[in-house]
Amino acid sequence: MWKGRFAQDTDEAVVNFTQSLDLDWRMAAADIRGSIAHVRMLAHTGLLAKDEAAVIEKNLREIACEIKDNAFEPKISLEDVHMNIEARLTEKCGATGARLHMGRSRNDQVNTTVRLYLRSELLDIWQGLYSLIAALVKKAEEHKNKVVPGYTHLQQAQPISMGHFWMAHAQAFMRDARRLLAAYDAVDESPLGCGALAGSTLPLDREFTRADMGFSRITENSMDTVAHRDHFLDILYFAAVFGTHASRLCEDLIIYFTTEFGWVKLPDSFCTGSSIMPQKKNPDVLEIIRGKSGQLTGALVDLLTMVKGIPLTYNRDLQDDKRSLFRTLICLSGIFSVLPPLISKVDIDEERANRGFEDGLILATDVAEYLVLHGVPFRSAHEKVGHAVRWCIENKRPMDKLTLLEWQAIIPEIEEDLLPLLSPRRSMERRDTAGGASSHQVEIQIEHANKKLADFAHEFEEYAKRLPQM
Ligand code: ARG
């Protein structure tokens, strides 16, 4: 394409090293759609005769079919998807095809193509995230009365319900949904018409192409437009944070699935066995997801590092921006293919969970708060119950089974009415503060989550409606 300026052909090693076809060929349909918008605008502004524009659009559509039918063999020597399609167009309709690129640079073209491509990719990611959150909320409804130990420092802390546990993870993923919406919004602007870096001397109509491609707005500064990749960073940040959330969920389930904890039951169809140990049932799916979160964080660091030192505006470093982005999208859709169905099939063994309550010490805070309600200052209540805990451990007595006499020998303020409070279920249900562990509070959370989920779905549907016809 630049043969006019050069006296030598490009070295073959350079051709191979500088190509981006391996990355951008998958965006061929989006690239063609961007070119159609451009050509329509050229006709609209009178820069191109209407009949010539019609010929170009028709030929572009034919090329799209060739690609779909695998009848288009792109050449690495043409560097990327953009040049391959343009070369094919000129091959098909000669001088008319050669007019397509007026008023356009690959710098704004690449940008346009990726944004067109990403919008529908992000809508798919949303579908995956939606199904994950929906699966968690459904499990929460199913398990809101199943009492299990809650942990801090992985040490037993206070009783919760498994419903509260599922909703805790659902909350994290709902924050991710908000980040995904923000990333979509960042992608949803039209760069076409910014040219190489400074706009054009031709009377381009950027608003026309924006509307044709269904973007929300046009970008405001041509230099910034071709130089930045913030919209990619937004996606990668969403994905990295999502990855940490998914990893933590998986880690919890892996722990609860061990023989030592043992109250989470994973479906056979989502576990794998061992080639040597016949007894094994391993949570490999969860482990792989936990591992993949490293890739997701790595992708964010990769792009942040790439962009931090490049001068305005476009530099070729940016060509590789899509490498970790596309890997990220593939990684996310892999996670979404297994995690929501796995969650839907998780079962609980409440009896096993209750074995964890055998020493009754998980109820210690309840006793301290009982004393507070009987006028004891919290610090001395804490100390008194601390002594009781020590007494129980030394005398091998479960705290929830002490008689009134035993209690009163350690803490004289305690009366008969403490005893019926000392069960894990009662304890869980009495934590009825807003956002607390009681089944009533979990029901409120579930209701909010369903509403939020519907609101998110609505926002994404509105976005989907604005995607252009091919
Ligand atoms: N293949 C390149 C890319 O994907 C095209 C960039 C063209 N711009 C340039 N100034 N060389 O980014």
C-alpha cells in the first residue's frame, strides 16, 4: 500500500513480525460494517457519487459472504484484516474500490472496527454474567434456611445460612455487572473520521457514520481517539476484578468440599477423578477457574504497561493491544460455560455442616450480646464470655449444652432465658439487622438482587437494540 515511497520490498521476516492478521481477522464482519458506514457517509456528503457508493457497498457485502463461506484466503503480506478487505475490494471493482479509503486512516478504522466488534462480544459476556448471578440468587433462595458456620480468618465466627453465603458472592458479581456496563459505555463511541490523528481536510460527517453504526456519541478529540485504549482497560479491569471474585468463590467451595469440612456436594458431572487413586473426586473445574484469574489480572497489567510510555498519538505498539483482550474474552466465556451450571447443581449436607457446631463456641458472641442487653458493658461481657469459653474447652463441655447452674457459676448475670437462644439456627435468625444473616434479611437481599438484575438486563437490552443491521 505504501510502495510509492519505498525502493525495496519489505523483508519477509518483517512481514511476519509486523502482521496483525492472526489477531484481527476475526473482526472481518465488523470491519466491513464500518466501511459500509464510511461509504454511505461519503455518498451523503457528495464526496463519492451515489452509484459508486452503491457498487462499493454491494461488493463489500459480497466479500462478507466470501469470508463467511471460508472462500477468502487472507494474505499475511497485506498485514491485517483492513488491508486484505480493501485489496479484495479493489480487485473486484477497480478504481471505484480505490476510493473507499478517502478521508480515513487505519488508525481510526482499526479503532472503529474493534469497537463494533466489542459491543456484541460484551453483550455475550453480560449473558454469561447474568446466568451466573441468577444461579447464585436461586441457590440463595433454596438455601436460606440451611445453617452453616461463617468464618473470619477461616476460623469459625458466627452461624450464617448458606443463602447468605451465596448472596455475598452474588453481591460481588453485581458490582462487576456495573463495571461491565461502564466498560460497554466506554466502548460505545464512534472514532470514525478522526483520521490518522488530526481529522481531515475533506468535509466528513462524523455524526452520520455514528448514527449509521448505532454508537451513542462521537469521540471529542482526534488525537486522543487514536492514541488511547482506555475502553480496553475498562474491559480488562472488569475482567480482572471479576476473576478475583470468581476465584474466591471457587476457593470457598473447594474448602467446603474437602472431607474435613464436607458440607458442599459437587455434581459428579462437574468433577474429575484420579488416574491412580480410585477414591478421588476432585474439584478441577473450580481450581482451573481459580488459576485463570491470574491470566485475567495479567492481561490488565500487560496493557497498562504497554500504554504507559507511548507518546501521542498512534504508535505501532498498540497493534498488540487486542492480544490479551481477546484472550480475556475467551477466558471469560470459558468460565461462564461451566460456573453457572455447576452452581445450579451444588447441594448441601446440613448434617455435616452442623458437626462443625459441636463445641457450641460459635455462639459466644450471642452470649456477650445477651449480657449487653442485661446491662453489662460490652468489654466486660466479652471478658466474662472469654472465661466461659476457656472453661468449656478445659472441661470439654459444649457451650450450648451448659446447665443454668454451670452458667451462673461462671457468669452470675445469666438467667434462664439465655438457654433457648443457644442454637445455631436461633443465632442465625436473630441476626436480623439490615444485610444480616437471618433468612428474613436474605429474602430482602434476594428481592433487591432480582430487581437489580432485571434493571441491568434492561440496560443491556437497550444497548442491544441500538446495534446496527449488518
Ligand atoms: N495493523 C495495524 C493495527 O492493527 C494497523 C495500524 C495502522 N496504522 C499505522 N500507523 N501503521 O494497529
